Amino acid sequence: MAQPTPVELMNQLIARAGIDNSLRQRLKQDPLRTLQSEGISVPDGMDVRVLEHSAAVYYLPLPENSSMLSDSALDTLAAAGNGQGNEVPADMSVEALKTAWSRLF
């Protein structure tokens, strides 16, 4: 069976946080460490923030304009694996990589 993609891992984590209060609290208190402990690598220097919707507030996350990412930045994202099979495939196109990362953040 194929390893889950970074997008799939993030979606699974978000779904679990919806029913697991302990995971939800860990994500809110220390999102970077929690993501790493769950096998999701985050590029060095990237800040991770958790926003929680309420009945009165809905957050609309907008991805970075991926057309503004340099080839070097895309290479860095592609290399940001964690040694657990979650690396971006070497043959993944730049457009597919941009799409995957825009869905994550």
C-alpha cells in the first residue's frame, strides 16, 4: 500500500483532532511539535498556527501565492521529508507540489 501524501496526513490529523480532545489541545499548545510527533514534517523556519472555528467566527485560510515561490523554495519543500516515507516523490511536478502545499497551508 502506498504511503499517505502530506495532504492526506494533514487531513487525517485534522479529522482526528475533531474527536480527540487530547490531540486538539496538543495542536493548540504546540502545533509544530505535535505535527512532527505525528510524522508530518514542516520546513525549517515555517511557523505553524492553529485557528479554531466557533459559532461566531469562521476563518478562511488563503494559501500563499505559489506562483511567487522560487524554484529554490520549491526544491526545499520537496526535500522536506522526515525519513518515514512522507517525502515528496522526486518525480512530482512543480505544479503538483505547489498544489499540495497550498492545500496544506
